[in-house]
Amino acid sequence: MIKEINIKDRKAAKQVLSVQLPAYKIEAEIIGYPDLPPLKDSADALRITGETFFGYFIGEKLCGVISFKEKNDVLDIHRLIVHPEHFRKGIAQKLLNFIELRPMIEKMVVTTGSKNTPAVAFYVKNGFKEVEKIKINDSLTITAFEKLLWKAVKVERNGNRNFKLREAIEILERTPDTLDALLRGLSSEWLNGNEGEGTWNAAEVVDHLIDGEEKNWIPRLTFILQKGESKPFPPIDRFAHLSLSGDLPFEKKLEIFKTLRMKNLATLRSMPDLENHFEKKGLHPAFGPIRVRELISTWTVHDLTHISQISRVLANRYKTDVGPWIEYLSILKK
């Protein structure tokens, strides 16, 4: 679990220090520089840094920490540390993913020891670009990195573009909980109602969303990044879900969708330098050339389309029951 740490609380500051000292001791050994400033920090020094701290907890135990300062649209990471007992558990990745979603942030910056090859590899893998190397003294050189969370790109097609990856993720990560809140526990009468022959009920829409998570968005994005326009990506049967077995409980389907979506978003966030490939083109089997940003935008609007559809299908069940108020209920006129 990730939660904010009140660093001004002395007990909390001591907890952070208990992670920081062993973590930076490992870095000092890697780069051969025992006088790293963070090794000289005290709890009281941490309390007055002015940084925002978040911690990764397993139970009540603090296992990893990220701290940063924000100025305008830039987030400056000051420390990203994991206790050595919890290395290789993905904790640093989860903390980095967490702060990338902070609103109004367009760029992240960070520095690390140039000889700290694990840290350098970690930031490069996550799409950070080296800006400069800074020589502190004869024994220590640090490397500054930055990552643009979205990038203004000249659009060839008419009109202005609103797409930003972090905004798309805001919608995509909320869809599973939105559907869960709307549909979990509803009677079969609500879940199995539709708008007539050839239309889908709410349960079938969820089946369709699961199918998309397995076959559509991330597989096609990966295909574009790897193949470009050299060959069209394989076509998808948008109605394949209608032949699926209906034996699974509906609540289980909601859980499957959420698990798949969270896995796909983790993959999306971990794609290196993705913002520099928004204009990269692939070949749709029906539409021809399409762009990476168009695929991700469609993924987002696809969610909203089916949330709207489910709401409309549910409302339609009472279409003949609302009487004259139907004049004011636009959802029943579509």
C-alpha cells in the first residue's frame, strides 16, 4: 500500500531514515563513494526538507520511499529508496508509477550517481533521458535525467489535439471501479436486459471489455511499436465475446476485467519513451494508417462509450414505466 508520510512527525522521519540509510549504503558501495550526503541525514534533517514523502508499506512496515518537490509543472524527485530486504519486489516501480499520475505535472527530473548502474538502467527503462553529467568532485559524478509525461507534437490532421497520456490513464484506471460500483450485486433482470434483438446487455458489455483487454489495446500498441507500417495488425472479432461461456459468476467477470486492466496499465506505464512515439503509425486492417496516440485515445473513449451504453441499457428497462416524464429523460430517446 502506498500512502503519504507526514515527514514533520519525528517518528515518521525516523521510519524513513531506517529505509534511507541501508539503501544509500548499498549505493555508496556500488559507486565507491562512502560520503554520500544522504548517509549523513538525521531524522530532524528530513523533517525540514520541504519535500513531499510517500511510502510503500507491507502491513505496517515501511519498505520503500519516494520524495519530491513540485514547482509549476515539474516534479523533482529527491529520493527513491527501497530497503535492501525488499529489493526486486517492484516497489520502486510502483512508487514511480504512483507519482506519475499527479495532476498538472508535465515533466519529472531526477539525479543519481553515474556509476549507479542499476538506478541508471531503471530510469532509462522508464523513459527518462540523460540531460547532463555533473562532476561533484574527483570521486563523484552524478547524472541528471528528465522525462516528459506528455509532449506537444505537431498534428498533421486538421483541428487541435487534446490527448495527454496521463489524462487517458486517469479514465482507464477508473473504469473497473466505475463498473463495479454500478453493476455489482444487481439482479439478473438488470444485468440481462437489452435494447432489443441484436443489442448487448450489461453482462455482455463486460465480456466485450475483457476480450478487448486480452486481444486489442496493448497487443496492438506493442505491434505498432515493433512493426510500424510494415504489416497490418491482425483483425479482431468484435463479437467474439458473444460465444463465450456464461458459466462464470458476473462478479468474477468484474474481477477479471479489473485484473487485466491493471496489468495492461502497468505495461503501458513501463513502455520506455512512449511519449516520443505518439505519432508512430501502424496499419489497421480496415482503416489503414493509424497513430499510437489515436489507439490510446480510442481505448479511453471506448471505455466511456460502453459505460454510456450500460447506463442507457439499464434505463431502457423502465422506459415504459416513467410515464410522461419521458419527455425530460434524454437517455430514453437514443
